[in-house]
Amino acid sequence: MSLPLIQQYLPGYPAHVQAQVAQLHAQGQLGQYFRQRYPQPNTIQSDKALYDFCNGLRQRYLKNAPLLDKVYFDSQLTIERQTLGLNTAISRVQGGKLKAKKEIRISSFFKTTPAEFLTMIVVHELAHLKERDHDKAFYQLCLHMEPDYMQYEFDCRLYLLSLILNKTQVGLLT
């Protein structure tokens, strides 16, 4: 039952890694793994704090990137829709000029996750200001902004997977 979900949430990872995750889940140790690895709770709970956090990272690492017009937690972005963050640019003609507004939306789900996972998704969305595709340059930029980006992304996938696996065990999902 859990192997197809593990393959869905950890595509591209070697079979032995997926097997280790299945074993941790079977032993009920995924939750303990997260509590030990990420003991500090996330303190960014408001849209203003999220904007300040995003803007601080943008100013530090992406000095030439456009200003962010809006950054906020969005309850419409959910795990079930497999959308955890969005980066949009809305262009409008004002007079004879084209104005673009940059907006980042982060799933409200990240209010309850470890701070490192919020950092990972913010870095991911900020990297899209410079690199549109998920290519080598994109991931190099993510690693420049957060050296532990790949570990946080993997652990975030595990965290999401553990939530889904726990729900399926209880019978909340089919």
C-alpha cells in the first residue's frame, strides 16, 4: 500500500532510499525522525512576517531581481493539489508602459512545518524570479541561497509523505 505513495513522493530517488523510507514508516519512526532533526517550530505565522522574510532573502541573494509586490500564505494551495507555492507575474498596461507585479504565494500548510521547510519553499519560489525552469542553473541558485536546499527538499517530501501515509492508515484517504 505505501510503496506506490513512496514512489509518487520520492520519484527519481534510488530504490534503496525508498525501501529505507518504507521501513521507517513500517516501524513508526518517521515522526521521531522529524522531531529529532527539526526541533525548532516555525515562527513565521503572518503574511507580513512572510513578506519580510522573502524580501530579506531577495535583497541578500537576488539584488537585481524585481521587487516583490505581494507575498502571502494561501489556503487554496494544498498538498492534495500538489501545489505548495506559486510565483506569478501579472502584467498590466498603464499609460504607455507595461507594469509587472511580482507575487509569491506559499501554502498555509507551511505555517505548521519546521522553519527549514518554509525556507526551502521560499528559496524555490525566489529562484523562479531569475530562472523559470527547473534546470541545473535553477538548482544552483537554490543552493546558493540555501546550501542545505536539497536536504530540506528531500525531508519536506518525506514529511508530506508521512502525513499522507498516516491519513491512509487511519482511513481518511483512499
